[in-house]
Amino acid sequence: MTSRASAKKPDELEDLIETPRVPSPPPHTTPAARGVHVPSFASFQPRDLRFTSSHPVAHVAWSCDGRRLASVGIDKSVRVWVPEKSLEPRSAVQYNVGGHDYDATVDYVVWNPTHPELFCSSSQRDRKIIFWDARQSRAVQSYTHHHPPSQINYAPDGKTICFVTTSNQLYFMEYGKAEGEAKPQWNPMKREPVTASTAMFNHTGDGLALSYIRSNTLMILDYPSLSISEQPAAHVGGCLAGCARPSYLASGGNDSIVNIFDMSEWICINTITACDHSINALSFSHDGEYMAIANQGSYISICAVETGLPIHRVPTIGPAPAVTWHPSKYVFAHCGQQNREGAPQVAFLSLFGPGM
């Protein structure tokens, strides 16, 4: 007698193979167990601001108090909004006097973490880093580097910045009085450059996390010695983005994966696979519960940090090169450009979250 199983055709047997289920997270990591209320992200809609421009909105950043939002990319100036009042283009204050060259597009902007009025911007075209005070229209200070800067980050005390150039070299500047100067200002630090594509300080300022687009490991340095303390493996095909909070460091790569590392033991505690494209930018929410992931697809993924599970996918006008959470609200800003064949290109700045 032939058994029922042996009588089945090969394609029927394949149908019987069950797809392995994703294991449930440990109960103690769930929001309910930790008393965390999960916002209804699916009920919110993005608030989009569109510009007809051949250049994208390249970067966005919140001031440390969350009152102001700065953007760069579509023109030769930094635009600063107060979103609680208005997000109309004409309501933005433009900063360009004494700043970047007239033909230079501004690429990056970042706020001082200790002062809600101070920020700096950079341009690859004119190779300048410009320091601004939001209370005045003219630039406070200008510095021209010999290589184009591509990314800037402040140390937690606001008195040191690290910046990476397009040639994948890391440099530093420090605020203070140099010999012969009458008042303190930003001066380059005399250090041998370090190879890196991205760089950020940890929350105490005594360490740096570096990534390099051609390396599958992160490099953790002590600061100011710049000695290597850890080199955890992170991604196949290179590391592209990173962000940090007091306990965790997150990294994203060409492999479309986001890894979350415990910074005390440097072990990977979660791997997020919510995206289908290479990662552009990462950002933790103000309480560290959620992560927004920008990638080469036209969407932002919101995931739970403790479980690594996807929560919501936010549609975007185009791929976003930058995403950043508000410092005290479940609201994030992102930006980019939509390329349409046979039609004018559209740059965009968007907000997502309650009240938007």
C-alpha cells in the first residue's frame, strides 16, 4: 500500500513546509511590561513642504530645545523655521550674510547641543564651515578647510566639533582662545586625520564611534587619545549611518540592516530588518524607545528599539538622506528630493507625528 504522503507530488510537498515564524521578543522587553504607551503612528499623516528645485533638501536638524528646525540644500543659505508657528516657506528665516560663497550650495547643518541659538553649516563646494547665531543674520565665524566637509557633529559640551570630509578623513575643531586672540573662537586642532565616513561623539564626550563605507566593522575610539577600544563587526558591504543614545549605538549599512549595540559590552542586542534598501540615516526618539530609519526607498521605517520589531512605515515623497526626531516629542523631520521623468524635480521637507 502506498502512503498518502508518498503519493503527493513534489510541489504539493513543498506547500506543506511551514515558513519559520519570527520569534516573539522576551516578555520583559515589550512596551506593556515596561509601562510604555505606544503612540498610534498609523493614525498620523506626514506634513509635506515642497519646493521646485534641481537640488534636494539635503539635511535637517532640530535645535536642542526643539523650538527651531533648520534645513539646507535647495539654495545658498540656511533656512530656520519655528514649526509651532508656521512651516510656510516665507516664514523661514534665511541665514546667508557673511557665510557661504554665492555659488555654493549648503549641504549640512547641526545645532549646538548646549545652546538653542547656535548652529553651524557646511558646504562641499566652498569647503567652508560657518558658525551662526540665530539671533543675528550675519555669520559669527567662517573657517575654510583644505578638503570639502561632508558631515559635522558637536561634542556633548558644545565646545568641540568633529567633521568628516569627502575624502573620508576625520578632523576636529575646538572653541577657545588661541595664542594672540582677543576672544574665544573656533580653531582647528592639530591632529593626524583618521579614516572615517561618519563620526559621532558618545553621550559623555569621552569616546567616538566611526564608520567607513568600505569597512564591515565599526571603530570605537577613546577621546581625546583617539586610541582604538573596540571594533565590532557590523555590516556586509560597508557601514553608512549611525546614531547613539546613552546605552545603545545603532548602525546601518548597504545590506539594508540596522544593528543595535550595547555600548557597555559591545555586543549586538538587536538586528532590525524592516527596510528593503540601503540605509541613509538613523535617529533615536527622545526617550530611546523608537528608531526612525531613512533609506533609499520612498519610506521611513519606525521600529521599537528594545524588541527590534517594525511598528509603522511612513510613506515619503522620495528617498530621504536625513531623518531626525524632535528632542522632546514623538515627531520627526525628514527631507530629500523626488525625481520625476519629464517633470520638474521636487525637493521636500516633511514632519511626521502628533499635532503635525
